[in-house]
Amino acid sequence: MKRFGLVIGLLLLLLIGGGLTSLLIANEGGGVLPVLQIVGSPEASSTVMTQWKANQLFALIGFLLFNLVGIAVTLAIILWLLDRGVRRAKAEGAVAPKTPAKQS
């Protein structure tokens, strides 16, 4: 019953917060729902793709892919070297003769 009361309390808190946000937006001259503001300049608009924006997007995607591939290759090499070392250590441990401990 305590958990149910906690869930109801959280839902009420979310509803009150959403209502206050809606009232705040409505008092600033906007409607109840926020809308995307349209500007006259295509350079300032987030919905219009100009040539330099496309160039920057292409450069960003290329940069991210290059770095992700570099990280993957680096991790693959490190893990391969670690696995190789573990396999060598296991092989040497299996081949090495076991000497009895000296008793004094």
C-alpha cells in the first residue's frame, strides 16, 4: 500500500508540474502548446538546410565515424594482445614441470 501511495504522489507531482509549465507558457504570449518559431532568415532557421550546414553535418558524421572505428580497432588490438598473453601463460603453466616443495 505504501508503494501505491508513493506512485500516486509522484503522478500528482508530475501533473502539477506539467500544469504549471503550461500556465507559464500561456502567460508568455504563446498558446498552451509550444510551437516552433519560424524566422525569415534561412541561416537562422533550424529546419532549413543551407550549404554550409550540410557541409558541417557531413564533417561531423565523418568525424564521429572515424573516431568510433578507431576506438573499435584500438580495443580489438588491446583485447587480442591480452588474450594472447593469457593463452601463452596457460600453455607455459601446463608444460612447466612441477617440482616438489623442499621440506626442511
